Amino acid sequence: MNTLKSIFIFVIVASGIYLGYKGLKSAIASDSTQKEIGQTYAVIVGVSDYQYLTSRPSVVLPSDPNSYDLEYCDDDANLFYDFLRSPQGGSVPPENIAKLLDKQATKANIIAQMRSLFSKSTPNDRVIFYFTGHGTYQVLCPHDMDSDASSLLEYNAIAGTFRECRAKDRFFIADACNTGSMKVHSDTQGTPANTSPTDKNIVAFMASKANQSSRENQQIGHGYFTYYLDKGARGEADSDKNGVVTIKELYGFVRANVMNITGAKVTPKMEKDYQTPVIFGKFSDSLPFSYSVATQ
């Protein structure tokens, strides 16, 4: 009887030690993530309503997906804003975020806001440029785009704002068609100046490959990419349950879900007929993006 009692006491004590250790580990991980992230400065752009485009027909889809307004990009931008303001996103203060929707999202205003906010960053901080709207080969489409190529938001303009800031971590996230083509420009132009793989992280997280569209869905009221980006960043991508969502975990989660929901496993199916998120840059797989408050 004494032996059974001793075993029972041992199990209770061991369980308490294990649970305490697990809680402490998660708390340390979360605290470490907060310290590593530092301050966050973000420019969030969502363009559904374009100055020179009209509403998309409800029945017949155009051959060129960039010929009409979009439906949910403003909702996507608001979703990403709410994530950054949440505990999982770091409770970023509103004064550290510029949210530009529709008419506010002109090319000039986007660049001006990036330069203004990102210039406040220190070497311990991170900056995020998030864009959702139309995109085409190696460029993004601001609200005031027209037939002149100079009206488009090209890679060099975006890279230039990153080049000017001092932030340790720099994220370029785009939910738009053909955004994987940015990698071609990145490979030929190189990474921004002042950047070395030892002390800087450059992450480009794109919604689709160079030959693919980035899709919206009426039922969820968002683009697929942003919808799963939000879910993953809020904790669903935390595969090892340590309280930290790394960029590798987030990419794996978003890629798998977006490919699945757009029919990548359906055969026969051409690659251009589904959607594959891509990621590139210079960064560690363990780079934290967010953390799960549920495990603190």
C-alpha cells in the first residue's frame, strides 16, 4: 500500500513539474518573441475600387482579371490591420500603422507613407509593407494606375523604402496576381543595401506564382491568401505549439491551405489554374512572425 501511495505521489509531483516547465517554456518563448520583434511599423494597402476601372460583371468574367474592380481587398487590409493590433500581432499601436484604402492608396501616397513610417525604425524593430489589390508582372497596381507604366508600383520603389530604413526585420507581403514574378526582379537587382544575412532579415511573402491569379472568395469575404495568413499568424500555424509562429511555419500553413482550397490536388489541373504562395529573401526559418497568446 505504501508503495502504491509513493508511486501516486510521484506521478502527481512529476506532472506538476512537467506542466510548470511547459508553461514557463511557452512564456519565455512568447516574451522572447516580443523582445526580438521590438517595435513594428506597418503600411497596409487595400485597393478594391480603382480610379479608372469599373465593377466586375456578376456573370461573365473577363479574360483579363485586371480589367475590373475587386471585391474584398479593403476587407483584407482591415483584417491584417486587426491582426497587427491584436496580442498575437504584437498589439501594434495605431500610430505605428498607416492603412490606405482605395482612394487613399495612390502611388505617391503609398511611397510617402512607407518612407515616413519606416524612417522611425531602429535596428531592433521590424517594418511591414502589406498590399492587396491588382498585380501584374513585377509590379503592383495602386488606386490611380492608368495606361502609363510609370503609374504602377514597381519593385525598385518598394525596395528603396526598405533600403532607407534601419529595421532589423523587413516584410513585404502581397496578395495580388502574378506577385511571384517579384522574385525575378529581386534576383537580378539584389537585396536592399545595408543588408547582410547575418544581421538583417528580408522576407517577401507573395500570394501566387508569376503565372497565377490571386483569388477572392465570396463565402469567406476575403482573398484566400490573406484569409489563411490571418489564421496562421494568430496561432493555427504554430505546428510545434511553443507559442511562436515562425516564418517557416506560417509559410507552410498558408501554402498548404491555399493550394488545397484552389484545387491543386484535383487532376488533371494546370498549375496556372490554382494558386501557390511563394516566399523568398534572406532570413532564418526560425524568424518569429507572431505568437499565440493561447499558450502563454
